[in-house]
Amino acid sequence: MASQTHQHLITIFTTKTKPEPIKNKASRDLWKLVVAVSVPMFITITIVLLFGSRRKYYRDVLATPIIFWFPPLWFIHAASLCSSFLMGLAGWLVWADGGFHSQSDALPLYIAQISLSIVWDPLVLVIGVAWLGFVFCVIHFGTLFACYLSFQRVNTIAKDLVTPCLAWVLYLTFVSSKLTYLSLNFII
């Protein structure tokens, strides 16, 4: 009986399993990268196409001679797309390192920041409620900063990819605060 158990253990430890071919693993990971980057970008493009064309409010703001430093709409949309791309890439890096499983707050923060990133265009550019856009920008910045701290514990490259997104949201917060100030003083 003991010799059978001993023989069974020797068989288990000496039997080699075939590792997964590198090509299959790489193609599967590449597909996941494409999905992780394209989903946030698709959502952003959809919001831009749905709400970016109705820009009467923002055209009125740009017509005000006091406001020469406001970005044009094409820049806002391009920067939002770049931010979505960087956050998708950062999210994939965190997922690839197992961060969404080990860091319990990483995935909800990531989903919250994606949700908050699509709110500014309709609020400010279409509806023209700059003060609410400012509130959402502050919440978005806080969520993005928490995402930055959570990603930092998992992957430093992902943390570095979030940094330009933080700068962009901070700039949108500044623009929203100035729009709020101008709308309260009836300049626009």
C-alpha cells in the first residue's frame, strides 16, 4: 500500500504538463487589450456624436471677448478621447497584473470614473448648466485621484497613465468654475 502511494506521488511530480503556447496567450491578451481600450473610447465617441454637435451654449461663451483661453470644441473632444484611451490602457494594465481582484476598490473606482467622464459634455455643452458641470468635475477629479492611488499599488505604469487624465479633469474643473462664475455674473 505504501509503495503504491509512493509510486503515485512520483508519477505526479515527474509528469510534465504542456505549457500553453505563447502565441495563443499573446493573441488572447491582445484581444483583451483591444476590448479594454475600445470600450471607453466607443462610449466617449458616442457621447461626442450625440451631444457634441449641439454647441450653441459653448459658441456663445467663445463669442465673449473676455474668454480667450477657453479650448475649442475639437480640442475638448480630442482630449476626452485621449483620456479615455489612457484610462482604458491603464485599466488593462491593472487587470493584467491582477489588480481588479487584489484591490477591492480598483474596479468600482474605474467604472465610476468612466461614468463620470461622459457627463460633462451633455451638462455643460448641451444643457448649459455650468455649475452642475463643475460639481461633476470635482467628483470626477476625486474619483480619478482615488483611481490613481489604487492603480499605484498595482502597476506604476498604469499610475503614470492616469496622470494626464488628472490634469485634463483639473482643467475641465477650472473651465467649469469660470463658466459658473460668468453665468452667475450674467456675462454670458
